[in-house]
Amino acid sequence: MAAGGVGMNIVKVERDALLTIVKGNRDKHREIFLDALKGFRAKVIDILEQRLADARAGRRLNVRVNLPTPIDQTREYDRVIKMLEMSVEPQIELTQSEFSAYVMDDWSWKHQFTATNSAYTVAAIQDSPIGEDDDFRDGEN
């Protein structure tokens, strides 16, 4: 921490170590998305099969299906990975927000990703940063 209580604004990290972390975060993200997509498709099929059964039985119909589509941000990871692969610098400077996204896997869109995809897979909930910092035990901060 810098003098005067001001936190770090920039950190230098090894490019190869950062690349490994971002690739791992990307793989985990992609796995969660694909799992959510499977769950989404299964839910859509269940709803449509029930609606088809209702139509065949002459029951009242509701043909509207309003489910949030799983979110995939894999391209965000791919862009950062490509930038790191093409960098000629052995060390990379990151701002706090870049560090949060690239290393901590807490992107500006992470909460929306978790909220939408958790409707279809528990893996999204398990990967969520939501509430991690809000867990106060025995009055400790």
C-alpha cells in the first residue's frame, strides 16, 4: 500500500502467469455457459412439450415462452488472451479494474452472467463472486 493509505492503482504482473490465469478463467466460464445452454434447451423442450400436449388435449393455450437466454462472454476472454499472446512485453501493467476482471474473474458483467445462467446450472452460482465480501463472521471485517 502506498503512503497516505492510498491503495495500489497499478500492478505489474508476469505476462505468462497472467495468460495462464485468464485461460483458466475462460475455460471455466465456457464450461458454465455450455452447461447453462444445455439446461436452457431442456427447459424450452419441457415447456414446448407441455404446450403441445395442452394443444392436443384442447386445453387453453399459452404459446408464449419467456426464458432468459444463457449469456456467453467467451469473446471477452479470447480478446484478452490474444492481446497477451501478441504482447512483446514480459511484464504487463494492470489497473485495479483489469486485475479484478482478468485475475479475480470479476468482470463488470459477471453478476448478470451469474443471475441469468444460474437459472439453468448450479455451476454459475458456485462460481459467483456475489456476496463473497459481504460475509462477516463474528463481527470481523
